[in-house]
Amino acid sequence: MDIVQQFNALIWSWAETLRALRRRVGVRPLLIYALVQLVVLVMLALFAYPPFVSFVMPLIRWRLGEGALHYPTSFLALRAIFGQVDMLLTVLLGGFVTGAAVWLFSTYYGGGEDPTATGLRMATKRYIPLLMIALIGLAIAQIVTRVPMGLWGYLADERPMRFRILRMMTIAAVMAVQALLVYAIPYVMLGGRRVWSALGASVLLAVRNPVTTYLIVVVPASLELLPAMLVRKGTVIAYRFAPEALAVVLGLWIAVIFFVTYLMIGAATRFYLYATQDDAGAGDAAEV
């Protein structure tokens, strides 16, 4: 596709995703993930109270040390420990709920509407490939993030402006990784591909349609920048307002991530179906 066709397909994919949102297609699998995140956040914020004290407190002590158990440091450390737990959730649950949502989106775009239980059942059948894709994507993103920060992290003190540029470049690189792999789960769920075949096919489809693919990822992800910035400013927020405000900011981040993920998965699934011609009417609709 040329650039104009890619922009047309992009706008059409977003329009179809918003139409699906009005029907709440694919909402419940992603809502499961968001609710699990929220439960984890509450457990970490209230670790000193029963029934969480018996198992959450030892976890925090093990990961961050004794100092993270004392107020207000406990709230300042909330982002770090929540981020570590969320990476585990990404692998164990993220690929699964994404696969279920992809299935539900695909049946809706094809003119049907499967119940949530069907999407979850189909994702269960493909749980191991979905888990592997989530694990590989997370591992690549961590390498892209941590290697530059490990090599040039000293710029934060010596060259603050260069460090900001480095951070922006790192964020752009992570989004590029997400864009290259964004069709992998649709290939597994809808194309019946194995893990490496799905990853390779996703990269090829993304490279053939760079404008549509990158914007499918970047535009929704840009909505995350404000809550992400607030999370990074945790120390300022804690001392200017209250340490407990950090838990509220993380709750806001969970809500934004839910919406970002929905837009990304819905648009990626719609474009995947169009680009691979899995539905006969996709080409005509995209030209309207």
C-alpha cells in the first residue's frame, strides 16, 4: 500500500475500533487484566494491613529491602514494586487477555459477535504461544530500555538535556518494537501460526505497512505520557501533596493503559484482517 492507502486504512481501523467500543466488544478480557492490576495496587498500598501483611510485606522486603516498609518510603517505592509485579502479569496474563480480545474483535468485524467466554476459551487453547510472545516482546523491550540506560545513565547528572533526549529515543525504540510485534498475537489466534512464524509474519506485515502500523501503536501510546510523567515525578507529588497520592496516580495509569490497549488491539486486529484479506469486505470498506 502507498502512504495514502495506509492513512486511509489507519483511519478506517480506528473508526471500526471505536464502533466496537460502543458495543463493548473485547472490553471484558482487558477489564480482567485492569482489575487484577488494581487488586495488586491495593495490596501493595495496604501491605501493612490484614490480610496482606502476611505475604505482601515479605515480598516487598525481599525485592526492595527493609526501608521500603516504612512510611512515606513505602509509597515512594510503590512504583518500583508495582512495575516488577506488572511485568510478571504481562507475561502470565497479558498475552492471554490480548488473544481473547483479538478473537472477539475478529468475530465482530466479520459480522458476528461471540460471547466473552468463547474468546477466553480460544485464548486458553493457545495459552503457551501467547505467553511466549508476551515474554519475547517484554524481553526485547527491556533490553532496548535497559542497555542504553546502563551505558549512558550517568548523563542524568552530567548532561540532563542529553539524558532527556536519550529517554525519548528509548521510548521511541520501545514503541517501534511494539509496532513490529503488534500482529503476532493476531497471527497466532486467527492465522494458526506458531510462535516464531507469527513473530516473523508480524515483522513483515509491519515493514510492508510502516505508517499504519507505527501510528496504530504510537497514537494511543501517547495518551500514556501524562500519567507516566506523573509517576516519574513521584517524589515531587509525595512531598507537595501526600505520599498516598502516588497510589491514585498509579490507578489513573491503569485506567489509561486499559484504554490505550483497547485502541491498539482493536485497530491492529482490524488492519490485520484487512491486510491479510481474511474478510472479503475489508478492501471495499477501506476505500470508502
